[in-house]
Amino acid sequence: MITVAIAAYVEPGIDKMLKNILSQKIKQRFEIIVVTPDKSTAAQAKSVRSRNVRVIMEEKREGKPAAINRILKQAKGDIIIFTDADVVIGKDAITKILAHFKDRKVGLVSSHLLPTNPPDTMFGFWAHLLYDQGHEIRLNNPFFASGNLFAIRNLIKEIPKNALVDDFVIAKEIEKKGFSAVYERDAHVFVNFPTNIKDFLAQRRRTFAGYYQIKAWYGSGERSLLKEVKPKTVLAYCKKPIHYVWLAELAFYRVLAWLLAFWDLKMKKKRLEEMWVPAESTK
């Protein structure tokens, strides 16, 4: 049995995402669990009439970790596939991911993120550079999972309710249990990168604040400002003079995001719901 888990907030296109999953031709019995506090999102999900789709309506918005914990408690699958409502899963990606779990030592399988943004714009340039960097990191460290699409054995009961990078927390918990991880580079998931500075900073400052949590909880520094992007390799992406300008801007805003993350988490001690600001341009 397979469980596909989607924690959604305001996702007007979730019906298309569910149809995308249903078209994957999953051979095993499977269920799709959608948890949301948003009535509109719930209605869109329920409009996809399939016995495989189950919608859980939350009484109030408590954040993504709380939604994930609800799924973990109710999932019937031996394998849980986590994905987002605003991505497009590539052909046969789920089948390719599930194939690795025939090896009983494998506890986590992550996918290959590809940006939908054209590379001839500043944000598209940023997207391709950062996602290519992530690809290179996952080739060496498959536990460097991304919440856009990854799968685990059903071994975790809950995650901290204030976790800002739930995907990395889940990956660390699987690693602690002694299982191995696989990066399936041919399992593609297409992701919309932010297309304005406001959304970029909102997304990155939350993620970077989550890295501070991971350092505190697991003593792990494998995700950091410099380790997530290799300074010696990014210059290879610069083919035109404007690329150097865009690269300088990316460096500036990433440092700014780290400073804002430190301010949010360490100084202001903001709550999860205050820091989880949706990036509207990625929808």
C-alpha cells in the first residue's frame, strides 16, 4: 500500500495536481491524503472524484508540520510519498521512486527538481543555478531531500510542530534509524521558482531559519549558506555579462535572507505561522 501525502494551504490548482498523480499509473494500491484548513482548496480536491483521494479538513490553520503529523497518523501505506500541490510530477516519476524500496535497506528516495522558469530571466537564472547545485549535492548526499517530491518508509510517528524544513527533519529521522537513501535523478518534478524579490525572500528566510533549527536539533551543518551553493562552481553559469550582475544580486539577497532568518528565529522568536508566508508567484 502506498500513501501520497499533500499538506495544502491555498492551492487553486490542486485538482490538476491530483489528476497528475492519478495519471502516474501506480501499480500498487494507493491512497492520496490531502490535509488543508482552506475550504476552497478542499472543494477543489473533492472535485476530483476518485476513491483514492481522501480530504481531511482542519478546523484551523496550524501549519504544515501539524498537517503532516495528521497524515503520518492516518497513512495506511508502507511507503509515504510527500509532494506539494503546486508542482508537476514527471512521467513515471513515482514508479521510478517506488522501485528502490525493493531494497529493504532503503528508507528514503528523493527526486530531481527542475525549474519551470525560463533561464533567460534573472529569476530563471537563479532557479537553474540553485536547482543544478541541489542536483550535484544530492548525487553525493541523497539524504539532502526536497519536500517537492520524496518518499520514505512509514517509520515516523510525528515531527516537531514548529519545524520549518519538514522535509529535512523527516530525512534526518530516517537517517537516524539506520536506513540508506537514494537519489533518483530520472524521477523529475517540475517546480515554479519565485518571480519577485518578496516571494524569494519569504521562501528563503523560512528555509534558512529551518537550517538553524536543524543545526540545533541534530548538530548537522550540512545545509548552510555556503554548503548549499558552491562558490567555486557558480561562475560556470555566467555566459553573458548580465549573468554576473544577476549572480551578484543572488548573493546579496541570499545573505539578506540568512540575516532575516536569524532575526526572525533568534531575535524576534517568531511563531511558525508568522514565518510561513506563502510565495504566491510559485502557485
